[in-house]
Amino acid sequence: MRMTSSTILKRRSPERDKATPQHRGAAKAAAAVAAGALALSLTACGGDDKDSSGSPGNTEEAAASNVTLPKLDGTSLEIAAVWTGAEQANFKKVLAEFEKRTGAKVTFVPAQDPIINFIGSKVAGGQPPDVVMLPQPGAIKQAVDRGWAKPIGAEAQKELGENYSQGWQDIGKVGGKQYGVYYKAANKSLIWYNNQVFENAGASEPETWPDLLKTAQTVYDSGVTPFSVGGAEGWTLTDWFENVYLSQAGPEKYDQLAKHEIKWTDPSVKDALTTLAQVWGKSDYIAKGALQTDFPASVTQVFTGGDQPKAAMVAAGDFAQVNIPTTMKIGTDAKVFPFPAVGDNGPVVSGGDAAVILEDSKGSQALATWLASPDAAQIQAKLGGYLSPNKNVPNSAYPNAVQQRIAKALIDAGDDFRFDMSDQAPQAFGGTPGKGEWKILQDFLKNPKDVAGAQQKLEAEAAAAYGG
């Protein structure tokens, strides 16, 4: 379920599509500036549940009614997404409030990856959901190209214009028309860690890649494996690669590789894979069974086991919070630092999930309008493990100081972010389990010495998926 799916953000979801998005340019940024803002925002995060002003979060704000919705008594709607577990349960509470306000009945339809294939089967069977949550810009374009997606109406566009930066609006457009409402964002440029392990080891939060390697050795010397990696899900490995690549090669190269304007055999890719191998190539640095460990388990095993968890750190987006046991207090027991700078600047990789209408109706347009409103986002923000690109969600809506600072960094960044590279790629290359980039990076995790072989395989798969 990726996550899709990074605070200023990156991908987290695994389905990708068949063409790079046309409006990615508006989301291009001074990633260095945004990364600096993120680093500052996470510095000295406290463990309390107060906002930056020191006052408790206002629990009444989520009940505010800032959006006008029609009466929809007797209307039944379906919305599909790949979300499971706590993420799905929390989203259903957002849908329940929509039902309360409109009188409509909304059914959540669990989808599978690749979601674009799942939707295709539903369309072919004559029963597409009314709305689908798509985790990649490329998937939105593919839905439009296949004639499945319907444009967002005036009311939803009004909400978008009032609540979103131009960059977040533009990545939901295809051919100049608005098709996607980005309800959920992700910051994938984070590393979560077990604070007790760090304290016992005398380890400190690293700011650079060499610092990270030193911290890992310090943790290892204390008797705890440094890293947990959810290698059973290939998207987690693309997150590692993208953070290293963006910081080391820079934003321009990142954009070129995302569009396959340069090949995966480029020296910059060799450099990034070689850097990754400094961690992936040390078996003692990674918790055993990484290729059999899914994303939720990769997070949980860092925060269970008392003083001897299976690992001390996990590279994971802000959404990892839903997998941290409630016995571990965010900001005190479970802490987070920005993904360290490999090059001159730290990386800022983002991703998100957009609501796309497949069955145009008064009800589906109202649901899209609801999801574009701060009212909807506040409900899920208060439940944790969620980040909204909606700039009118009050910071106090987030449940702890760590997430409040992550959210503030996202909003303050404006359009200064890079969207997850694999989410921009054709689905066959960047978003299919057991194939393309996911599978090749899993193989590389197994054998990090074969940098040249990994590059050749990546280029062959990318060339086929991009059409040359």
C-alpha cells in the first residue's frame, strides 16, 4: 500500500502508469531550500502533543463547517483505494462525516496493486467505483488517456484554488484540465529511530551520509542492528534510491532520470547505487529477512523488543506513525530526523494520493469537493499517520509536536518539492510488484556488489516501459 503513497514528500504507493505526467514542472523546486526548512522544523521536536505555540490542539476545529455540500439523501457512492489497516479505518471516519452532512451512503472498496489494473477490471465489468484514490500522477494520466477519468467540477476546483498551492493543483491536471484532488501527501525523506537504543549506544542524529554511517556503526557496536528494511515491498527500496539520488545527483538530474531523458546506465546512477551499497552491502547493518519483511513490520520491529529491538532505525515516510505501537510516544520514544544529505543538500521527496472521479454525478463531485476541503483533512489529521497538502488545515489539528512540525514544513515549502520518481514512471517500470524497478532493486538488495548489472537491468526495463 505504499504510500503511497515524505513530508515534503515522496511516494509511497506502488502503482504507476504509462506515461510521465505533463504538469510535473510546476512541482519542481528548490529542493535544497525545502530540505533546509524540513531539517529546521524537525530540530528539537518535543514529545508533547502541543502545537508550536505550546497550546493543546483545538479538538473542535475538525467540527467546523467551511465547505458547502448538497443534500444527497438516497445517493449511494463507492470509493476505491489500496489503503488497509489503520489508514483505511481512519479514512472511513472522513467518509462517515460526509455521509452525516449529505445523507449519502459511501462504500469503501478495497483495491489491489497495481490499482490502475484493478480499476481497469472494474471498468471492463461495467462497475467502476464512483471515485478512486490514485497514488501517482502517471496513473491519473493513464486513467484520462483511457477515457475513464472525468474532470473535476467547479465546486471542487473552487476548494482547490482556496486551499492548495499551485504545484499541488497542477500535478492533478492532465492537458490543462483538473482531474485529481490531492487529498493525502507523504514525506518520504525521513528516518525514524528508537530513542532508547540511540541513548544506550550514545548515538546522535546524523545530518550527512558519512554521519549516518558513523551512527550506524555506533548502534551496531552497542549490540543492535542499525537498519530495518521492508524489502518485501519494492517501493520502499525506490524511496531509499530516490533520496540518495536527489541529494547526490541534484534536482536537474532527478528530473531527467524521472522522464528517462538520461539512461539508468548514467554515471550518476552508478554513484547512487554505490552509495546505497555502503548500507545494503553490510549484512550486519540490516535486520535479517529484509526481503520477507513488509512495510508495516519494518516499522513495528524498530519499536518493539524493549532495549533489544530487531533494528534501531527505519527509513520511512511520515505515514509510518500508524505502525508505531501506541506504547511508544512519538517525539519521546519514537523520534525522527530528515534523510541525511548525501550531496550538498538534503533530499525532499514527496508523494500523495489524489481523488479521481470515474462516474460523473452530483454525488461524486460532492465527494471530490469534500476531500478538497480543510474540514475533511482535519478529521484524518487528528488521527495521526496522515499529512495533508491542504494549506488551510490548522497545524494544531495534528496530534503531536513531531507531526505538527512535519506538516508545517510541507506547507511552508509551497511548490518546492520533488514528486516521487517511481510514481512518475510508467506502471510497468515503477509500480508493479515483482517487476521493473521494484524487482531489480530487490535483487540489488540481495547482491549490492553488482552495480553495473543492476544499472543494465534498470535501463533495459525503463527503455521498454518508456518506449525507447
